[in-house]
Amino acid sequence: MKAVIAELQAAGVGELLEHEPLSKHTTWKIGGPADLMILPGGGEKLADAIKILRKHGIPWTSLGRGSNMLVGDRGIRGAVIKPHKGLDYVRFDGTEVVAGASYSFVTLSVMAGKQGLTGLEFAGGIPGSVGGAVYMNAGAHGSDVSRIFKSADVVLETGELVTLSRDDMRFSYRHSILQDMKGIVAQAAFELAEGDRLEIASAMASYKERRLRTQPLKQATAGSVFRNPSGDYAARLIQEAELKGFQIGGAQVSQLHANFIVNTGQATARDVLALMDHIQSTVKERFGVALVPEVLVVGER
């Protein structure tokens, strides 16, 4: 790894952190160390880093703002690439908005509203990055990324930078082609529509009030843990199974929203996985429904 780090430093790809605890980079505040974390200084630097890692045969994992992700207690071997300051930007051009991968998805929705652009109101409560939102086809309130997506510049595992269209992304519920191929979003473009600033602000305020009332926003969580089954809600099934408040180790089913798992302070990935397994088996036994995780589980357990 020393030779790889030396080459990455010589190429000036960005900040490099060895043995970095990933609990510092996930909203669950859980996760062991990464052998090496790379914080690229821009799209070209991101491509350079991937080419160097490929040259040396070093595996890599991408990480956004760490929401919707569970990192194993033993961490991640190889490199973790986290888009950083060099990819933290936004540009508006009429009804089109272009944002770097590390730009906050929540902030993007607020900025769009201030520009009088509608279409991103649903993103006001999604605590991830633009890159992560595209990767997961993040959504809420009956809308998702696919509804407004125009294109994305993606660095492939070869280090090649390509532009993918909406059709290329093959969006479906909480899914994109990026989950089936190795690549990292460098930036994304969205097509919005002109709207009334007051109406946009009112909708976002309503969504925010609902989140504050129904979600454990002041606790360490990763958002919704399971995907909603067709025609139903995971939270309803978990609540009907009387699992609110059920706890294993430091991981607890939220008393406020049954599809959230809370880190009560000292939860491990092992605790969360055991609780997820218990929820799945209980719901399956009670209702015959197989809940599918929405959170991504990565790293060594």
C-alpha cells in the first residue's frame, strides 16, 4: 500500500487518510476502519485515483455522506473513495441544475426552491449527497431522482469518464445501473421546471414538519432500513409485528418510525444486522412478506 499511496500523492489526487474509522463518515456512526480513504480534489483527480488503484490491483468502495449504508465492524479493505470539496458545487442554467457528487441533496432542494424551480421538493429530507441520491434513485413523497434526472458524468472502474443518460441509468425503485456496475458519479444534471417560490417553500415546509413529527431525526440512523413492499409499507408491517422499541445490543427499532433503526450509543454493525434479521423473520412469519433491505451493507463483519 505504501507504493500506491506514494503514487497517489505524486499525482496530487487529493487528501489521503490511512486507517480512517468509517464510523466518522456514516450517519449510523458505525463502521471499522478503511485501509485508505481518498478524498479526490475533482472529477479528473477522481479518475486519476481510480486508474492508479486499478494499476496496483487495489479494490475500492465509494462512499457519499454515509447515509443508507452499514459498514462492517472490521471496516473495508483496500481504498474507500469519498467525493469531497472538489466535487461540492452547484450551477443553475435556466431550468437545468448541475451539481457535484458531494453536494448535499437537501441543500440542492433548498437552492432550487430559492431559484423558483420545482421538482426537487421531495429531496428536502434525504440526508445524502447528490452522487448517493443518483446511485440509489433516492425518493420520497411520491417522487424520486428518475423524475428529474437528465444525465450524469460517471468514472468507470477503468478510470474512463463517461456521460450516462436517463435511459442508460435504468432506474427503478431505489435502484440504478450503478448498483450493477463499478463506477462513481462525478456530477449530475437535473431538469426542473419553473414554479412559484411561495408554493415550493410551503410544500417543503409541510414535508419538513411531517419528518420532524414522524422520524427520529435527532438520533443516529441511516434512514429507511427496508424497501416498501408493493402496495404496502415496511413501517406498517414492522409496527403491526409489535417490534417498535425492540432492541439488540445498541441497535433499536425506533419508537417513532418503525422502519428506522437507531444507534442508541454503542451499536455495532453486528447488532444492526442481527436486528434486521429478527425484523425480517418476524414479519415473514406474521404476514408472509419478505422485507428487502434498502440500506447497503459493505465491508468485513
